[in-house]
Amino acid sequence: MSSAAVLLGILAGFLVGRESILHAVQSRLGDYAERVMQRDQAVAAEITDVLAQADASRFSPCSDQDIVLLRRLTFAARFLKDVGRLHEGDFLCSATVGKLLTPGRLLTPDIVFRSGHRLFLSHPLAVPAGVRAEIVASKTADVVVSPNLFSDFPSEPIHYAVGVPDSANIALGTAAGSALPQNRTKTTVLSGVEGIVSIPAGVVESQQPMRIGESIYRARCSSRYSVCAVTSIGLSQIWKTNRALLLAYTATGGFAGIACASALLVAGKKRRSHTNQLKRAILLGKLSVVYQPIVELSSHRIVGAEALARWTDEEGESIRPETIIALAEAEGFVSEITRFVLTRALEEITPILESHSGFRLHFNLAPSDLADPRLLLLLDERLDHSLIHAANIGFELPERATSDREVAVAAIRRLRERGHAIFIDDFGTGYSNLAYLTELNVDGVKINRSFIATIGTDSVTASIVPQILAVTEALGLKVVVQGIEREEQAVYFAGGDSTILGQGWFFGLPVPAKGLIYLCAEKSE
């Protein structure tokens, strides 16, 4: 009897675990398809709007006024890398390339939409040579779609495809390099395409979880545009990924003792995990803070520094800063790190802040910090009991923190009302763009290091840098150039606006407080 009970328990645990895992996977497939579809819908909307504005231009094609318009459209776009001008199928000029000496002929489009727009899945670009990209063209204009539309969507273990479903064989084009495991077939597709795949019939129409062969599929389609997203995952991958979970379900049926022992083992591991170690480090004050100098490029004078958290775990391993933030954000205590860094830095750098009125100490804020009232209370407390001014403290927001505009605008307003400067960090790599910097009402931007690395090359990215500087100057924004590692990079930016600031290994690595105090004594006023 006891053996039968154990066997029944094992079977019950297996069946319950199997159904629970499949239900969770189906829900995840649907959520993922919705996210991918929303992104593709946003891309389609932006392409449609930009082409409409370019087509409505009253300027002579490729005139100075026309190129200014194309550049404005490019800067304002979130998903496009370039906007160009066409005439009878010839490519004449663009925002990033300028005016071509010899017009380039567009190839035969892969798809022609009912609107008259043409899609070229892999068209060679004029600059840089040898590079191909997805292009959508109207009668008088074209746009180059960013190859990184879906770079923030992992392709494993869930595969996904986006595109326009073919009415005959229900097929889509794959996006961002992920491939649904089906036979290839010719079809119509829309964005981020790197291949053609066939989707099993019925998946797009039903938009419900469907098990076909050895895979589970889920689809989501836009109500505004003819775009759909399909996600899939193989059953073998499901069981491979969830093998431990399925075994745990099975074990609980007949081996309560083993399950309890396993739970205790997992709990022990969890206590030793990095997450719990990090919590203990914050509680015991075992994090440290280092400071990377920010210099005035025209004089190399240190005018500020960025405060950065550092942590060595209980095994003596130095943990990367991005790992620290990722762990804290995943568990919801990143604001504790922000407050720790702010408190420690103001204790350590007070001599500099009180003796150098123009010195600004920069702190990084996570998205959750924007809605944390404890941050403002801490600032008020620290400033009320010192000679430090609000202007001595600046904050850097990652672009993803500005995706919720309502929260971001309100938080930025509160901080600036107190006299703090606000910068958009790593500008050009996330949600923010020049189109709504004015709405955010920030003081400046920190240009991402990926733009700086291309200085002196023929990269399209390098050609955009002068345009970014010109627009920030027009908007009255301060600029900090990140990632300066070579003298020629420093010279390039120092030759422009004398107020541009720089930061990077060329000027100094992050150093402890004593090191920064020494550097400021040597190089600051």
C-alpha cells in the first residue's frame, strides 16, 4: 500500500507539474508576443509618419533646407538611422550622408505595400560601403531602419518572428536573427527581417496557444497595422529548461522528506547567493565608492566627478557595477544602493564640495529612484547640515528611466527646483531622443561612449556626433562626453564648444576619495 501511495504521489506530482509548467510557458509566450508586436507596431507608425513628413516637404530636393528637414526627422526618430531623398527611384541625399555626387539607383523592392511604400529587406547603403540595411521607401523619400530594433529581446529559449502575414500560407519574416523552426517560403514581411520562415496555418488566425508537432506557438496581431508577432518554443527546450522544476513537482508527491530536504538546501544556497550577500553588504556598510573625474576639455581642469558603487563579495570576488545594479533592481532594493552611495560620497568628498563652489558630484539614479520620496528627504537632511550647495550635486538618469515620461518629468522637476542638475546618461542608446529632451527639461546629456569610439573613422555613427552637438547647443544643453580613451578624441571635442566636459580613462580611472582629493588639489582651481 505504501509503495502504491508513493507511486501515485509521484504520478500526481508529475502531471500537476507538467500542466503548471505548460500553462506558465503559454502565458509567457503570449506576453512576449505582445511585447514584440507592440515594438513592431511602433516601428510601423514611425516609418509611416516620417515618410509622410518627408513627402510633404516644400523644399527643393537635397537643398540645404531639405537636408536640415531630413536631419530633424532622423534625430527625432527612435527606430530609424537615416532619412533620405529620392527622385524617380534614384537616391540623392540623406541626413547622415549628405548630398551624393552621383545618385544611387534603388534595387528592385522585395515587397510593395498597398500604400505604395516599398520594402527592401537587405539593401546596400551608400555609406559605409559594404553595409546592408532594411529600407522603406515612398515616392520621394526613404528611411533606413535600425538593425537593433529587437536587440533588447532575447532570442532564446523563445523564438519569435514579426512581419505581415501572407494570406495564402500565413508566413512571417524573422526578426533580430531569431528563427522559428519551420520550412522557408516566400512571403511578405515588414521590419527587422533577417530571414523568411513559414508559420503553421491557424496560429495567426487563432492567436491562442497551439501545440503543433514538437513546438508551442502563440501569436499577437496589431489592430492598427498589418503586422503580427509569433512566438514559439520547442517542447524539448521546455523540459530541458524546467527539468529541475518538474523533478521537484514529482518529488513532492511521494517523497515529502526529500522535498523538505531539497527546500532546506535551496534555502541555504539562497542565503549564500549574491543577492543576499549584497543586502548584507549594504546593511553592514561594506560597499565602497569610487570617483571618476569629469574635466573641462578646453583646460583639462577637474570640475566634477561621478560617484560609482564598488563591491567585493564574501568569496573575495570583485563584482561588476552593472551586476550590482541588476541584482538590486531584480529584488527591488536598488534605491538602498543609491542612498548608500549618496551618503558615503557626501561624507568622503565634503572637503572638495565645500572648497570648490563650481565642483559637481554626479550620482546615478535608477528608474525606481524617481518615485522614492526618501531620496529627497536624504538630500534635504544632508544639505541642511553642511556648507554644500544643491548645485554641487547632479544626477544622471539612464534613458530607460525616461520611458515613463509622466514620472520622469515630475521627478526631474522636483530635483531641479531644489537646484540640482539633471543629465541623461548614455544618450543615444535607449528610449530618449532629441525630440523630447525639451519636454524632460534636463540640464544636459552624456554622450554614449559608442559614439566616441568611432571618432576618426568612416562610421555612420561618427558622422552623427557633430549633429548631436549642434542640436544640444541649439537647445542650450550641457554636454559630457563619456569614454574618452585617446588624445585625438579629447582634441576633437576640445576644438569645439569650450564648455564641453569629458570623462574617461584618458583623464583618469575611478579612484577612492583620497585619490580624487589629491587630483583636485593638483589640477583644479
